[in-house]
Amino acid sequence: MTENSQQPPAPASALPTQYTPADVEGPLYERWVERGYFEADATSEKPPYTIVIPPPNVTGSLHLGHAFEHTLIDALTRRKRMQGHETLWQPGMDHAGIATQNKVEQQLAGEGLSRHDLGREAFVERVWQWKEEFGGKILGQMRRLGDGVDWSRQRFTMDEGLSQAVQTIFKKLYDDELIYRAERIINWCPRCLTAISDIEVEYQDDDGELVSMRYGDGEESIVVATTRAETMLGDTAVAVHPDDERYQHLIGKLIKLPLTGRSIPVVADAHVDPEFGTGAVKVTPAHDPNDFEIGRRHDLPTLTVMNERAILTVPGPFEGLDRFEARAAIVAALREEGRIVAEKRPYVHSVGHCSRCGTAVEPRLSMQWWVKVGPLAEAASGAVRDGRVTIHPREMEKRYFDWVDNLHDWCISRQLWWGHRIPVWYGPDGETVCVGPGEEPPSGEGWHQETDVLDTWFSSGLWPFSTLGWPEQTASVAKFYPNSVLVTGYDILFFWVVRMMMFGLYAMDGTPPFSEIVLHGMVRDQNGKKMSKSFGNAVDPLDWMDKYGSDALRFTLARGANPGVDVPIGEEWVQGSRNFTNKLWNATRFALMNGATVEGALPPAERLSATDRWILTRLGEVTAQADALYDDYQFAKLSDLLFHFAWDEVFDWYVELAKSVFQAGGQPAEDARRVLGEVLDVTLRLLHPIVPFVTETLWTTLTGRESIVVTDWPKDSGFRDAAAEAEIATLQRVITEVRRFRGDQGLQPGQRVPARLHLDGTPLAPHEPAIRQLLRLQPEGEGFTATATLPVEGAEVALDLSGTIDVAAERKRLTKDLAAAEKEKAQAEGKLGNEAFLGKAPEPVVEKIRGRLRKAEEDIVRLTGQLEKLPQG
């Protein structure tokens, strides 16, 4: 990193008259990277500040959710870098097992091939080729956004170091008996042909049918209901509640299962709700998690009736049918036998779908690898409960505890070829050997490695320390672990955050992976609706960056970032933020043209005008408020604070008040130029983490220094002057009141009006030049006649409006508006005085009429006042 060297400030002419983000952003970002501003030094003595990027999928491209999250992280890291921390924003990508394998399989299908045609080794090689050629598109897009990540440390969850970390922790968990292999019901995707975890299942309401069917005959028959009739071929029992009097005579007996020729028992199990449906449930242990548990309690056989593609495999007329085809065929066969008791169509019910491809998930009995999460989850829960880890906002803690305190064992094996292959070998005599890093796997006849790979979230759960070189005890691990804060969406609290908490505490001697978790909401459209291509409201953030600049997009996103709350966004809001960056540009350019400078110390307070002392007071207050809001992750409030300070107070008030001082010249003008330079310097630094490109360009031009990225973060100067604040507040009220009067009289903003100001004996006297300039009040001349007089704040402003407005026409207009307001008042009072109306009308209607009355009364006061102030004649 180079020193932030001082050069002479550039003249205002160095700034083009218009700000064009496309000309600035790309070259500026590359300059930052080339100069090493974002690189973190593990040997530095500076205090560390670490944030890992939630690793985007190698298949992904930048969407608004990424842009939102990256804006917040970038703002935090840029500020900490300026505060003197050795700052690491760790970049990288996730190998995205299912998504990436699907991409390559689609590519092969276009060539008339499948992965099986290539074989595992060649297929994996093909995926690596795809990754190098097409993967990581998002990395270039992150540069467009301005992400200040340390590119020299970029990691990938399948690179050699991270693979070693995965193998190390798997071995440790296995040796500690926290990993085991067992046959359980899992969520199976017939499209992706792999197990998926509970949290990768998305539930949605589907139209189905609820079919009630009779098993057995006569008095030894029983009716069960199901939405998945095809699974009845795998039934191995019917269960009833042990206390249900209706079925006492059947418990322990065998009944005939239709269409199969088999007989199955009726078992008593307390899991059955006798109040639901018929109080009897079919038990299919191989195709339902609850049925699996019933089957284990009653030692029932398990019959798998579908293959991995959800095709029926039971010999007979339904063999080879897809599950949905079989469902209709089986119901038809049962109906033909007279066993359908009732059918409810359509029957809307919640059905799980694969989050990767949208296919309906099939519960399936399968031999899989599992993590025993009990002790790991207990540790993850305890770290938040005892305060070692804080969740922002705090109300999200309940959500965290609801999940982690009820966590089921985690199925970590996936039936894929792309991913970390499970480091377990099986021997010819049933041996099972887990192989750690550096250990030789067993070899010889009959030995083979497990074919499954690990769930993608297994490797990303190690991200806070594997990216630093763990399991080696590197300088980076020592310096940057634990991470300072995690910033991520509440939607992956369970997918990722809990995984990292469990693995970090387990692998790193009880040290949590981060001390703070900041959860943000989802980006939605301006109406609060989820963005989706199918809804037609999806937005490519690159389009908005091209059109309005990256800073405008970033500022819009930060301005909507209330902790844990979803963020609505519309194009007009980005357009408004573009207007703000233009305002920064134009106002700074004007300031430079008028000699604003950062050279030398600030003038002594006793020499400064009240206007200068006021803006320096506000600057100190805003700096302190901004620090508090940054520390509390209140990005929306922070952005609003800086927006209104810069636009309203600095540009619309201070700069305007300073114009008359600049024109007058002398020492006050020199002092104001230095104060304005100070205000711009600090304001740009406060804004830089959120809008880095425009602030860098303006700040380097103003100061002549190398880069705002590596300059110091501003501190509250402590300067306060309550008297100056009060004086300028009075001045603002006077100007605002006279502006309001001008507007009421129909005067154009630039129209000049002769005026006499009576300011003697008030704090406003020194501000007469500014008042005249801001209000377009010219000196009184010959023939001046005070046709309107405004007493404001102890002063008096007398205006000569003759010749500036058509008094007769204005009086006629105001009289007409006053009559309309009085009529509206009378009508509202009439309704509110009508007891019959009040007795019948809904409260919202009554309140609306009260509002109309209040508005009419306000209009009458305002219009009467305007008529009184009009010149006579």
C-alpha cells in the first residue's frame, strides 16, 4: 500500500461540467487494485478487522441481492480501513455442487452425451474446464460494484487448501463419533438425483387430490386417506391410536392390502391422531419420515416402490410408470374394485420442492452420511445465549434459537460427482476406514472409496477459517480469526450461519467464527413483491449501474437497509440517488471555483462568522451521529443523515449563504473558503464507504492527495456553538417564511422585488447581504412603497409588490379559493353535527370527514392571511 501523498489541489477545471460515472468507475477501481489498497497484511501490527464474503455460486451472476449485501460489507470494510484497521474482506466462490453439475450435464446433453458416457474422472475434469471458461462471471461484476476485496486471497471451496480443510474436519468429526452412516428417510430430488437437506426444500401449495380408500373387507376393513396413492404399494401396516375404541377389534390383525395380494397388520401407535380424518393412517416406512419412525417402533419391513427417478419398480401393471402417472392409474384401479370411499379434488396442500430445480421432492429411504448435530448445535446456541456472539437485529435471536435448538441430524452426503468426495474407503470384508489428510488410503482387491460427495454447505461452513489457511496454523489464521462480523441475509441463517457457528466452535477450540451477525432482509420491488422473472419484475443491477452509475445503485440500497427488514427498490429511487451524486459533483465543483481549500489550519473560532461556526457545529454533530449509526449497522438512517446534511444543510444553506461572503471578499471570504473546504473534506470521507467512486474523484481533486481509500476516517472535532446554531436557525426561519410569502403571491423564484429590511437590534443584521441574495430582494429605490410588511423573528421585511403581481387578479383568485374552503368547512361541519349520520357511518368515513374539516380550517387561515397581506387598491 502506498502512502497517501500530498499534491497541490487540482483546479475546478479538473472536474468536467457533468459527472459521467462510466468514465470514472472502471479505471478508478483498477487503480485501487493495482495500488494494493485492499490487500491485508497478516504481519501488520494494526488491529484486525475481518469479514468474509458469503461465497457466491460459481454458476452465479450479480443480482440485486448480491449488490445489496456487498454494498453493506464494502461500506463497513472501507470505513474500518480508514480507521486504521488491518482490514480483510475475504473473497471467493462456492463450487455449488448440484447447480454446477446440472450446468455441465446440460452442456453434455447438447452433445448427445451423459456424465456416465464420460465416467467420473473425465466428467469432473470437464466440470473444472467449465469452471475455468464460464464460472466466476460474478467476480468481474463485483469489480463493477466497487467491492474492496483482497483479490490476492481469492479462494474456491474446491481448491487444494480448502479441500484439505474439508478432509481434516470430516476425519475429526468421524473420530469423535459425530459423523455416522445410517439408513434414514431423506429428501430426494428425482431431477437432480441426489439427497437434499431440509433447508433446501421449498414448500408451496399444490393442487392435488385427497383419496379415501378401504383396505380389507367387511367388519375387518379400515378406511385410510392419502394424497400419494402410489405409495400404497409400499404399505406394510395401518396404524391407529391405541385408545381409539373404533379399531380395538382390529389391532393385531391382518387386513388385505388392495392391488398387491399382501396382507398387512393393524398396529397401535400413539403418534396417530384419532381426531384427524378416519383416525387410521397407512404406514409406508420407506417413503415417509413419520411412517419410518412408526415402522422402527413396530419392527415393520420397509418396501421401496420407486427408483431414484420416481419411477415405480413394483412388478405388475404399474411398473415403469412415473409417480404421477401411477397415482392416477392406482386410483382408477381402486375405483374399479369399489374401494374408493371419497375423493376430494382439487385438494390444496403444501408440497416440498427442490430449491435448485423446482421438482417435487420425494421422501426416500436411503443409506446416507450424517452429522450428529446435538453437541454442535448446543455449543452454537450457547455462544449466542452467553453473549459471545450478538445477532443484529436482536429480534432475530428467537428465529436462530427456534432453529438451532431443534436441529435434526444433518444429512451431508450427496449423490453427485462434483464436490468433495467423502474420504471413506470400504473393504472387501465390510471394513470402513476414514482417511485424513496426508494418510494413505487402503488399497488392494475389493477396496473402494465412497462414491458420494459432501453437501456444499459442509465446505462453506468452514469458510471463516479455511480461507485463512486452516488446518495449518498460518499467520492469517492468527491475525484474522475470529472474523469481526458476518453480514448475510436472514434467509440463509439456517443454511450457512448455523453451519459456520457449529464448525467454528468445534474446530477452533470453542472460539466462535465471528462476534457479530448482521442479518439483512431481501430486496423486493417497489411494491414489496418478491422479484422474479416469472413475475416480470426482476432487475439486472448491471443495467441500473450502466444507466445511473454504481454509486447511485449503492446509495439506493444502503438507504433502504433497515436491519432485518426487506428492502423495496424501484428505478425512480436509483434515479433520485443519481441526482444526489450529481449534486455532490456540481456543488463541489462550484466550491472549488470559489476557492474552497483544505490548506492550513482552520481559522480561530472568534474570527469566524456565525454561519461558519454553525456549519462546523453541524459537521461535528453529524460526524458523531454517523459513527454511532455505522457501529449499529443502521445503514438506512446513516444514509438519510448524510443525504440531508450534504444536500440540505451544506449545499442548500451553507453554500448559498456563503455566496454573498465570497462576493464581498476580504478575510471573511478567506475564512469561509477554508471552512467550506473542511466541510467538503469531512462530508466526502463520511460518504465514501457508501458511494466510493464519486467521493474519491471529488476528494482527490479537492485535497490533491492520492486516495480517499487510505486516508484517515474523520473524527468529531468537538466544535460546538449553540449560539451560532440558534442564530442560523432564526435566519433560516426568516428566509423560509419570506419564501413562503413570495410563493403565495405567485412570484417566480428568480423574480426580484424591492425591499426594505428592518434588522437593527436583531442577530440578523450581519446577514442582510445573504438575506437579500437568497430572497432576490433588491435595494429600495425611488418611489418605493411598502405594499406588504412581514414581521418575522423580531425583524421586519417590507416589500413593494406594485408592478410585480396583478393585485386585482390575485385578490379574485384568493377570494374564490377562500369561498370554496368555507363551503367545504360548512359541509363537513354539517355531517359531523348530524347524529343520524354519525350513528351509521363507519369510523374510517367519519375520520376522513374530520380530516376534511381540519384541512378546510387550515386553508381558511392561510388564504385569509394572504388576502390581508395583499397591497390595497
